Amino acid sequence: MEFKRIHALVLLGTVYLMALYGSYNALMVFGPIESPTQPMRELYRNVFFHVPINAVTYTAFTITLIGSVMYLIKRDIKWDTLASSSAKFGMIFGTLTLITGMVWAQPAWGSYWNWDPRETTTLILWFMFAAYFALRSSVEDDEAKARLSSVIGIFAYVGIPLTYISTTRWFSLHPKVSEFSMTPEMGPVLGMMILGTLALFFYLLWLDVKVKGLKEAKESIGGK
């Protein structure tokens, strides 16, 4: 137990240092990028936060998809616990994705919300998983809840590839990856921010699943 606790503290410390180093470079070290549009000179700094947060959103909902499929195959409630916990963090980071995207949109496009294909598909994805949790809160039977949630979790995942291709299939103001230039020093820092944010997500997911497992075990003992 003490060994696991040390590992958790080391992971948290590493995540903290990576986030601190990346944030310091993004906000204080790197200079503004020259752009014909003056507000874009400083706006690029948002990328160092928006992209890692969005990466966690995609990862979290992918784990929900895997957990949902595995529950329908195995009928083991542990897979539903993993799926629902990951979906919860997907919703949190998905909300942050929308917020940081709006921070970008206002100076870049003149409005916080423009019904751009990327904005719209991301919002649709958010509402799909909001429905996922609305259903979970309305069903009391654990097996029925897990079964129906798994079906919705699989169906809602369609929103992930939809948001990804939204900038290529339709006209979109959202910049494509190929359109954004970074200096050689910026790439490693962005990569560090992505890895650090993902590590934080996996730690929080592990902790949430563990707490739910302990709660279910306690309720099981109490029921007996």
C-alpha cells in the first residue's frame, strides 16, 4: 500500500513539474508569433492549453467506448465503472475544451461562438454524453443502467470522429494542424503539456475507479 502511495506521489509530482515548466514557457518565455492579425500574436499561447485538454477529452471518451463494449461482452460491472468514470472526466475536459476554444474564437473570429463546424460538433458530442449521464441518473437498477449506458456510450462516440473531420469535410474557421506553425522549441513543450495532462487524467481516473470500487464493496458488505 505504501509502495502504491509513493508511486502516486511521484506521478503527481512529475505532472506538476511538467505543467509548471510547460505553462511557464508558454506564457513567459516564448515570444509572440508574427501575424497579419495583431490579436493572434499572443493568442497562440492558448494552444498549449487547448490542445492538451482536447487530447484528454478524446482519450477519456475512447476509454468509455472500450469500457462500454467490454461490459456488453463480459457483463462485468467493473467495465461500466471504468466507462462511467472516464465519461465523467471526458465531460469535464470537454467543457474546458469548449471554454478554451471560445477564448480563441473571440479575438480570432470576432465572437465567442460562431457555429463553426468544429464548435458545433464538439457541442453535439458534449450533449451526447450529457444524455449519457441523464440516463444513468434516471435508472435505479445497476444492470439496466450499465447496459443502457453502454449502448449510449458506444453510440455517442460517433461524435469523436465527427469533430475530428469537421475541419476537413466542411468549411471551418478552426485552424488545421498543418496551418499552425511553431518554432522548434515550441513542439517539445506542447508535447510535454499533452503528456502531463494525460498523466493527470489517468491518475484521476484510477483514483475515481478505486473510490467507486471501495464504495461498492462497502455497500455490498452492508447489504449482507
